[in-house]
Amino acid sequence: MPEYVSESCAGSPVSRGAPGSLILGIETSCDETAAAVVADGRAVWASQVASSAALQSRYGGVVPELAARQHVRALPLVVAAALDQAGVGPGALTAVAVTQGPGLLGSLLLGLTAAKALALAWGKPLWGVNHLEAHLHANAATAPIQFPNLALLVSGGHTGLFWWDGPGRLRRLAETRDDAAGEAFDKGARLLGLEYPGGPAVERVAAAAVRPWPSLPVARMGDGTLDFSFSGLKSALQRAVAAEPVLAAGDQARWAAALQEAVAAQIADRLTRAWATAPVPHVYAAGGVMANRALRARLEAWAAERGVALHVPPVALCTDNAAMVALAAAAHGPAAAIGLEASPRIPWELASGADPAR
Ligand code: KG4
Ligand code: ZN
């Protein structure tokens, strides 16, 4: 059976009136199968996530075929569980929203096919969502998003910095030249003998580290751009631990702390330089890596020093989930109706619901 992590509702049942909109979100872009119900573009009535990470862990990363098979098994269960948690039937929904891309093609197709079938059977409109933008929209679960703002996305597949002018309007300032921030954690964890996914494992082990720990390099681009580069961390770590066939627990903790700190330092460096060019009052961060408490604390301190309002979703809405998909769809509204093709390589710039073929 798929392993379930059930996240709690954000909206209290007492405050529930009849919502203006009630969107079922579906997310299957990688190894999480998720469904959620969101009312009025802000209240998360239900969020269910079935992850195949424990299974993938045996292979040291995501095996697309395995992920796809798990989606087939988990999709009907998470959708039923989300409706049950929200306490609503399909008739109460105003739309079904689904991740269109980017992601693994097989995984995306399964989510899309399920969403199409449900929308058709229930007679509801179907809206497509860009997964990258959806991560940022997870912030709407806490408070309405203030535009324009500076936005940071740090996930397992992507790392980028944007001026975010409104739903679907992202102007890219920087992206990674090589590994994404989450990949730095995943690859680093493997070098340290830790399991997949690496981020939570590194965070857990780093908690036992005692200062001083080593420092790993913080890359800057020679061409002066704000682009990120994390692949040097993997090489530096590889050199550092190569001599030791099995790391002592203390060393594992020290290097995990060093890795976590170097990733956070690079992100803080890019934020500092981007913000200095236009000191906007609001900064939004999102993506699986923002679940990291050391990174959250570092960016909170960064924001406090500058009097900036930093917005980060609750930890459960940082990693892949479907509440963010429904929240993004609600922000776009009916204009997000789509041609319904999976778009594994849909770029940042394409708004949720835009037709990538155009
Ligand atoms: O956003 P996400 O769930 O999926 C993608 O869209 O890629 O991000 C997954 C990434 C993985 O690389 C994972 O190791 C990382 O987020 N991650 C973390 C933590 N939890 C997940 N990285 C650092 N610390 C964490 N606590
Ligand atoms: Zn994601």
C-alpha cells in the first residue's frame, strides 16, 4: 500500500459557510500522489499526500516507472480521502485543477487522465496548473499574496528567483546553472551515506552537529548574474569524505551541517543581491527545500534585518502537495482552462493554464 501522510485542515470547520469556490486539486508530477480541497482560494479544507519516497529510497532516487505505478494505485484513494476529510461530495466542487507540468511525463499523464475523467464524470471545469508557480501559491493558504514581490523557488527539480508581478506573471532573475538546491541535498546525502530524499535526512543528522563545522564553498557566477550553482558542493563533499569508507556519526553530522549551511548561504547571497536592486517590501519563498528549518531561520533573520515581510508556507505545503495546485488555480480563475496536454518541460514563464504549444 502507498504510505500516507495526512495533513491537517487549515480552515476551521466552525468558520465554514458555503464557499464561493471549492476546488479539488490533483498533483502527480513526481513521486507524491496528492489531492486537496481548497475553499475560496485560501482555506485548505483537506490535503492528502501519498508518497512513494520510502519505496524509491531503496533505489537512491526516483524511478519514473515505479512512481507512475504508485500513482495508479494511490490516485483513487487520495481523491476519496480528500473529499472525505473536507466533508464534501463531488457535487459541491466548482472545478478540478491538476498539475500540467513540469515533471515526469508518465506521472503527469496519470494525474491529468484522472482529473479529466473526474471533471467529465462530475460535469466540472478542468483547469491546468504550472507546478512551479503552484509552489509559490502555497503561500496563499496563510494570507492573500501581495504583488509585486520578489519570489524564490527552491525544490528538488528547480531553483529560481523572480519578480512576481501577479498570477502567471513571473519575470525570471536567476535560475540554477546545474543542480537544483534539493538535488544538492539529495546528492550530498548519498555521499554522506544517508537515505533518499536527502533533505530531511541531512536536516535530521545536522541537528546533532556541534560547532565549529567545516565550511563548503558558496559559488558565485563569474559573469555577475544571480544564477545559482550547487554542483560544486557535491564535488567538495566528495573530496572531503573520499578518504573515509564509513563516516563516524560525528563527522556525518558536521558535514550535513556544512552542506545545509552552504546551501542556505548561497540562497541568502542571491536574495541579498536581488533585493538590493529593488527593495520590495514582500519576499515569498516556496518549494521542498523551504521545509528546512535552518534555511527558514536564516531567511527569517535576513528579512528581519531589512524590515522585509518574508512569507513561507507551512512545512507541509512546502514539499509537493495538491493544496498549492488548487490555490494556484483559484488565483487564475476560469481563464486557466486548458488544452489538457501534459507538459513535462513547461517553462517558468508560462502561466498556469497557458497552452505550451502556442
Ligand atoms: O518541491 P519538492 O517536494 O519537489 C519538487 O518539485 O522537486 O522538493 C523536493 C526536494 C527534495 O530534493 C528534498 O530533498 C528537498 O526538497 N527537501 C528538503 C527538505 N525536505 C524536502 N531539503 C532540505 N531540508 C528539508 N527538510
Ligand atoms: Zn514540487
